[in-house]
Amino acid sequence: MISHVDKQECQPKQLGMYLLEAALITQYELEAALKEQQLNGQKLGEILVMHGLLQQETIEYFMTNLVIPDRQKSLKQVFNHGLNQDEHLCATCEPVFANNVEDAIATRRSHNVELPISAHQIFKFLLCVVFSLAFLSLLANFSVYYMPNLPSNYSLRKIFDLNTEENIPSLYSTAALLFCSLLLATIAQAYKLVKNSSFRSWRGMSIVFAFLAIDEYISIHEQLTKPLRNIFNTSGLFFYAWVIVGAIFVVIFLLVFGKFVLSLPASIKRLFFIAGLIYVTGAIGIEMIGGSYNEQHSIHNIFYIWLATLEEVFEMIGVAIFIYALLMYMSRYMKGVTIKLNILDSRKQPKIIDNI
């Protein structure tokens, strides 16, 4: 029996050395990535991709064709020497059969879910949804006013009316705002991992959009209208008195995040401005016009239906543009950022050397 194994035999070359030898990264970049790995425990490949130094495909190629075969070869050499699990091995080796290693790799890949997201495709899809919902809402409302005897037309209006809560358009608006919050939180987390102080601003905006999603679903702002109207005796453009609070909210948002938004790249900053302008125009501007019209006439006529539909469409388009801006920012200025869902069962997977 062999009681000692040369350390070089059971210590395969690491990923960083392959990349360094291929001149894909510099010694400085490798050392910086290794220091970051010691701080946050991330894999070396993930760190290099996150910083935009390499593409994920490059990491996968080196792992599949060089690093993993080298590890399998080293493990086979150990077992060919007749070593038992009870014997003392070097600290960097672990007795795992080659076929188990291959099974573990295959299992990990099969559980690795990647969802590619295209900013342009998502934006087009959202616009299609918005205009489809607007068309269905108008159709349902027109059927009530011009075809009152049509069966189920009131039920259809309840389901598709843009100016009604707890229906399909309301659910869509809530989901869109939550998606904004999720994207902002993802950017914040990515910047937090690389010690970028801007993560606080991204996280703060994520919280704001999470609140907007909640408000969209349970209509907190509309519940303020009557109390505020009674307190301030508002009328005309301020008949829907909640717009006063809404305007204050917009001012506070600009004061808190204005400087941060101005620091963003020009194209993203422009998209943020357009999205915000369209959203506020619908949520507050057209809402004020609708409130004034409601006070003088009522909400039970076609003209008000047009106003309410226009208001909601402006809000939805503003959110869609903001989502597009966030996705464009992630694709252009956060190269290598991917969202993966790893579902791993530790009870069934054998351990393998994993110091990527």
C-alpha cells in the first residue's frame, strides 16, 4: 500500500491558471478576483464574468474542456495507485470516482435553468399587452353604453375595465411594477457584491417600486381622496385630492434620487426621464383633468371612459419604458450579469472538487 501521495499528483491546475496562460486575464486581474473570492465566497468564474472580464461561455468552455478533464485525470491517477478512503490524502484531494464526477456535473447542468431576456422583445411584448388591454377595456365599456342588452357585457367590463381595481389590467400593472422592483433589486445586489456604493440608490428605488405595486393592487392613494377633500375643501383639478400627496411624493423622489439618476449614462438617463414623464403625466396630470370633469359631469359617460383609459395607458407605457431602460442598462453596463435558478439536492449529489 502507498502511504504518501505527491501533492502535485492530486492538485490539478485551477481555472485561473488556464485563463492566465491563455492571456485572457492578467496576473493583477487574477489576484484581485481571488481576493474578492476570499471575501464573499463566490466562484472565480462568476467574479470574472460579473466584472465583464470574460463571457460565461468562455468560462464554461475552459471548465468543460480543460479544468474538469484535468481533475478527472488526477482522480483516476489517485485511484490507480490503490489508495483507500481511510488513508491520509493531501488537503486538496477528495476520493471521488470518475463516473460519479461526471454524474454530478451532468446533474448540476440539468438543474441549471437559464432564462435569456431581450430588452427589445420584452418591450414589444409589454406594448402589445398594454394596447390589447386598452382595446378590451374600451370594447367592454362601449358594449355597456351602446349595447346594454348584450349578455355578460357588465361582467366583461368588470374584468377588463382599466379604471377598475382587482381585475386583469390591475393585476398586470401590479406585476409590471413588481418586475421593476425585482430588476432594481438585482442591480443593487450585483453592485453590493462588488462593493459599489451605488447599490443603496438602486435598492432604494426597488423599495419605492415595491410600494407602488402594493398601492396599485389595493389602491391606497384613492382612499386618501375623500379625507383630503374634506380637510382642504378641494375642487376642480384637485377634485381627486390624492394628487396633492402624489405631487409631493414625486418631488421627494426627485430630491432623493435625482442626483443619482443624473449620474447614469446619457441613454439610460434619457429613458428614465421619458418613462417618468409619461407615467406622472398619466397618474397625476390626466387624473387631475378626469377629476375636474367628474365634478362637473360624472364618470358615467363615454368621454370620462376615454380619459380614464388614456390615464392608465400612459401609466402602463411609462412602466414599460422603465423596464426597457433597466434591461438595457443591465445588458450594456453590467456585462455578464445573469439570473440563474439552481435547484440542487445535496442528499443525492456526490461531492466534487469545486473551487472555480
